[in-house]
Amino acid sequence: METSTYKSKEAVISLKGVDAGYGDTVILSNVNLEIWRGEITALLGGSGSGKSTLLKTIIGLLPPIKGEVRLLGEDIYGMDDLTRASFMKRIGMLFQYGALFGSQSNLDNVALPLREHTNLPEEVVREMVRMKLELVGLKGLENRLPADVSGGQRKRVALARAAILDPEIIFCDEPSAGLDPIVAAGLDDVLRRFQRLFGMSMVIITHELESIKILADRVVMLADGKIQAVGTVDDLSQSDNERVYDFFHRIAPHDDGEDGQGSVLERVSGEWAREQ
Ligand SMILES: Nc1ncnc2c1ncn2[C@@H]1O[C@H](COP(=O)(O)OP(=O)(O)OP(=O)(O)O)[C@@H](O)[C@H]1O
Ligand SMILES: [Mg+2]
């Protein structure tokens, strides 16, 4: 590999022979998956297909029933609590509902991980938070409470907080859920910007084909208790796997389905261009 002229891909996440689930109940079986550094990977699948279960297994919240899970090369389930707590600074999480503290300003919310994990002086903390908030397009909203900004802005505050320690990888569970398409697209832009600027790896759970089309370098499709397909949007749009095909056609009810391959994606990207 070293002699290759191409930069070889480095796995930030690696699962081998993993059964993920709860107690004896296997939700996803025999998961073999590698997620590459610097890429945005989308986890896709219907409600109950196991997306959150897989995410919890990857980030150390749900021990696998079987198999091996490595995050940034480390065996997270083999670590003691202290080591794991310190290791988790390298990971950012953007939860579905943002999980901001309502009684604290946006600035204080974003500053939280800095105050918890570093001994930086207050002026430095504030300046770092201001810079991150500016990067997500929220300059000037530092002193507002989360309740006094829009839903889309709250997501950006949560993203700024997830990114404040410059993590190597950020996990987002349905970042654009509940947002209108324009606001969701704005959030997608911010996520893309973070990935480009910092080379961050991202794993994003989403149902939105628009988001996937804009964001995902790679898509992992879950259904029927296993991974059905892994590949680029183009790969998957040409997949003859029934479950994958269903997804790409189900969400385009007006698709006449005659020419099949790629037409849905072209239409979505056309709509996207018109909205801009
Ligand atoms: N704590 C739990 N204990 C037992 N079963 C659970 C638990 N959490 C989830 N499940 C089950 O695991 C399966 C997968 O759930 P999961 O939450 O991973 O789906 P999902 O793909 O994230 O769905 P959604 O899109 O609705 O969030 C479901 O059948 C669910 O009922
Ligand atoms: Mg879920």
C-alpha cells in the first residue's frame, strides 16, 4: 500500500463481524464496515432499521453482542471509564434535539466542553466560541438563549458545540429533522464547510435524499437487520438491490419510473438548484 501513488484510505471506524442489539436481541447482524477518514458517511434506512443502534454501538454506548468495534483505531469497549472519557474528547456528537441547556446563552452552551475539558482562560474560551459561532453563521447571537433563536439556528449552535474541541469525527443523528428544506440545506452547507475546512470525518443519520445527495461521500444502507449496500450515491442509485431501489424511488412519488436509473436524483438536484 505504501508504494501506491494514491493516498490510501484510513479507517476511522471499523466493525468486524458485529452483531448489534440489546440483550440477546440482535438488531443488526454480521456488520462488517469501514468508514474512511475525512469523508461524510450517511447512514440510511427506514424507521426501526437500526441506524441509532449502529451509532450507539460505534460510539461506545452499546457493547456489541458479538464482534469487534474500533473507533479511531481504539477498542473503546476495552477502555476503563477514565480513558474512555478522555478519548471521547476526540469525538463530537450532534443529537437530534440539540440537547442545549435552555437557561444558558448560546455562548455558554458552546463553551461547555472547553470549560469542562480545558483550563483555557476565559477570554480565550470566549474568543474560540465566537469564532466557531461565526463559522456556523451565528455571529452576534452569542448572548441569546437557545429558545430565542430559530430551530435551524439552534442546530447550528449544537453543531458549534459538537465541533468546539476540533474533534476528528462528528456524529449527527438526523441533523435536519424538523427543518424546512431551505433551512436544512443551509445546515448541510455548514456541515460540508466543517468537513472541508477541518478535514473532519462525519457520520450522519438522515432520511433526506436531498441531504444525502449534497453531503454524502458514501452511503451505508440498512434494512432487514443488515447492511444492504455501501457505496457512493451514484453506486446506490444504480443498485439492483430491491431495498436500495425502493428507497430511491419511494421518496419520489411523481417519478414515472420508466427510465429508472438516476432519474430521481437528477430531479432532486434540479429542484435543489431552483431553490438556490
Ligand atoms: N433500548 C432498546 N432496547 C430494546 N430494543 C430497542 C432499544 N432501542 C431500540 N430498540 C429496537 O431496535 C430496533 C432498531 O431501532 P433504532 O432506534 O436503531 O432504529 P432507527 O433506524 O434509528 O429508527 P428511527 O429512524 O425511527 O430513529 C427497533 O426495533 C427498536 O424497537
Ligand atoms: Mg434513530
